[in-house]
Amino acid sequence: MERISAVPPYAADPLVRRAPSLQKTSWAQTPTVRIRTQDAASLKIKGGDRVRCCNAQQDAQACTDVLSVAIDDTLAPGTVRIDVAHVTTRALAGSAGAITLEIVHD
């Protein structure tokens, strides 16, 4: 899978990241792993599952915290959207690149 990302509007700079009122909005919530229905099915993942995402070219230390999966059929086939500028995704290098997804069983 190929990772794409965006910087959420309330994570863009130090001022808005420290504004308690902005951090309570939906824009500032923990990122989800957004994936198309067909890609999720091929990986045996469904909406609401919990996954860990790792850079495909790096070691196991370059992984996200556990994130929830959301289905998003507006994405291009073969892509996964995981936003940057959040403590749960900071281990992923850059904002794009090959990525692996691992289902986490509680």
C-alpha cells in the first residue's frame, strides 16, 4: 500500500497545537487509517478494526501507535491515508511512501 497524508488544520503550527479550544474539535482528534473498501477487503481489514502501520522500508521501530480503520472510497486504489503532525503517527517518516498494515488483536 502507498501512504498519503495531510496536515490537519489544527496541527499546522505551535500556536494552534497549543490552543485548548481548537484541540477539542473533531479536526484535532486521533488520526484514523483511511482505506478503500476493496483494498480493506483484500487485506482482510474492515472499518473499526485496529491496526499498526509501519514504513515498509524501515525497521519495526518506524510504526504508528494503534489506530482505528475507517473506510473511505474517495481514495485512489492502493492508497492509505494517515495524517501527519500527531503524536500517534510521528514514527512514520515523511508524508508518503510504501506502508504495511498489521491488524492488532486485543
